[in-house]
Amino acid sequence: MLPLAHGIGGRQDLPIPFPAAMAGAVLALLVSFAALGALWTEPRLAGALRYARPVSAGVRSLVSLPAWRWSWRVAGLLAAAYFCLGLLFGPDRSANPTAGVFYVLFWVGLIPLSLLFGPIWRTLNPLRTLHLLACSALGRDPRRGVRPLPDRLGYWPAAAGLLAFTWLELVAPERATLPVIGAWLAVYCVAMLAGAAVFGSGWFDKGDAFEAYSGLIGRLAPVGRNPDGTLTWRNPLHGMAGLEPAPGLTALVVLLLGSTMYDSLSNAPFWVRFVQESPLPAPVPGTAGLVVVIGLVLAAYLGATALAGRWGGAASGTTAGELAHSIVPIAVGYLVAHYFTLLLLEGQRTISLLSDPLVTGADWLGTAGWKVSAAGTSPAAIAMLQVTVIVLGHVMGTVLAHDRALTLFPRRTAVKGQVPLLVLMVAYTVTGLLLLFAA
């Protein structure tokens, strides 16, 4: 069974008093807002990807080779097959690595991988590869399905998949057992392959929750692609500014942020007592809590962006979608802060267990003897890291929102229109820090 708590830090672990850390975080946002208003008077990101210098020619040519791309696709298939050994044939015991692989190495591990290498799950996704192989065998173009992919779908399928996964991870009873994980994955795989069969491979881009999740985070990677496909170094803010509004995008990014906030809430002592003392089965208050927290995050965002549009003079109904990209670095900051210790500690334990997926005493990967180590970290250092990444995510979100506001609002009302967004950022910061350090 996976541990219920993801962090080892707390208010008492900060090298400075928690109120001082909170005040410093809010002050950083206020100073950033004032500096942007005074010094950043013209759009510099403008919603387009702008690249710096190209990656070295040797690297560009290597990653452009079909053999290189297929090596990663094969790696994804092999990793999925190895995972299925424990899922399908291993005993349903804590020594089975399946739950750790799914919830830690995969879900949490995609965060650093995507931050470093971009939307990496698009290449590794075994379902995309299986669809490609099936189309090759049938002599069909994988990009073409039975019918065109409707533009109005946008990210809505991915948002639905993300909600289903977060409910599984945070609420579902027996969520670390093999039957529950296996049943969820079976339904998900059938849904994804059916979508690809109907709409073509483009379905995975916005229909697969994990591809969309990796793609959003990957926008912040320092490496991107030119229109001709070659790799270049880039400013992560340019990458995120290139995220175009689409149906369901707001729901997707709010789900990412709200579910992480609920995860912190679910580990707070008062919530644990409430669930334990409730006469209802734990999944009932858990589901209600998840929906309420996500709903509050969404309501705050929609209210702030609607007010920003009114004060700034933007076209009615466009502000929420246009500013959704600014929430992504905030959500990523919370994800890193919340899951860092889980990946560090439980990740090591899972890698150790991976050597014996059938729990027979084998050591296939040579990692069975690994010992879990804090890797030189301390509770105080982790607590400071958590505060830092949350504040950094909010500052980046403030910069993205400010730059987009300069294109959405008339110049004379641009700063005024951003005031509700600043209040929203401060509210998210205070709430997130309180939830994160409440355990």
C-alpha cells in the first residue's frame, strides 16, 4: 500500500517562521506585478514559440532519425509489457511494484521528464505505438480515422480522463490493489484505442489524459522544436505562451491544480478526522471533497477572469480560455512541491521492488538490494524547496498573464484588468501553502 502522505515537511521544518514565509511569498507576487506593470509595457511572448540558439547539429540529426523515434516507441512497449507482468501475474501484495510504478514512477515521474524533455509521453505512449502498428499492418494512414476529430471536443476527453484518474488515485477504495488498477487501466486502454480508431492518431494529443498532462508540463521544457521539426533551446515562457486556447483547456488545467490541492487537504489532520468520524463510507466524503475543491478553484478562476475581462475591456467570454496557460506553471509548482518526497522516497522503493515483479525472490534488474535514502535532503531543505517552487510557479503565471493581458486589453486598461488576476494568484498562493503545510 502506498503511503497516504506525500511530504515529510511541515511548518516547523521551515528555517524561517511560516507566517514570514507566507508574507514573503505574497510580497514576491506584489513586487512582480508592480515591476511588470512598470517595465513590461509591450507584449514579448505574444503567444508564439520563439527559439534561441539551435541544439547542436549532431543531436538534431540523431533525434530526427526514424530509428531514434522507434527506439523510444519500442522502449515504451517493453516498459508496458514489464509492468503488465506484475499487474497480471504477480500476487496482490505490498511487495508487488505495480501500484508504485503506476502512481509514482509513471504519474509523478512524468513531471521531471516532461520538464526536461518536453511532451515525452507522446513518443513513449504504448497505446499510440500499438495503434500505429495496427494501421501499418492494415495499410492505413494512422492520422485518418473513420471520421474527422471535431474541433469542439478539444481537451474535454483528456479532462474527463484526468478526473477519472485523480478520483482513482485519491478517492477510490482499494486503489492500490491489482484488481482495481487493472480494471481502470483496461477501461482506459479500450477507450483510448477506440477513440484512435474512430478519429485517428490525432485523438491522443488531446484525448489521452496522460499525453495532454505531459504536453502541458512539457511546454515549460527548455528544449522545443522549430516548425521544420529540428530541436532548439528556448525560453520556457515562450513555450507556454504558445499554448493555444481550445475547448476544455480551462477545465484540464483547473483539474490539475484543484486535484493537487485536494490531495494536500486529504492529508490534513482535520480532514482525516472528518472522514474517519463520518457515518458515510470514506469514498463518499472523499468524492464530495474532490469535487468541491476543484469547483472552488474553477469558480475562483472564472470569477477572476470574468472580472478581469470586464475591467480590461476584453471581448466577452474569451478571457478564461486566453489566460488558461498562465495556470499551468502554478499547477506544476504545486505538483513538484507536493510530490517531491513521494518520488524521492517511494520511487527508490519501487525501483527496488521492480527487480522482482512476480514476488518470487528474483533480482532481474539488479536493484533488489537498493536501500531507500533521503539523498542528503533534510526536512528544512524540502520545506524551503516546496515554498520556492510554489512561489516560482505563481511568478511565472503572473508574467504569462501580464503578457497575454497586453494583447487582450487596451493599453490604458491593461494593468487595471490584471488586478483581479493578481488577487487570484495571491489567493491560490495562500491557500496552497496552507494546505501543503497543514499536515
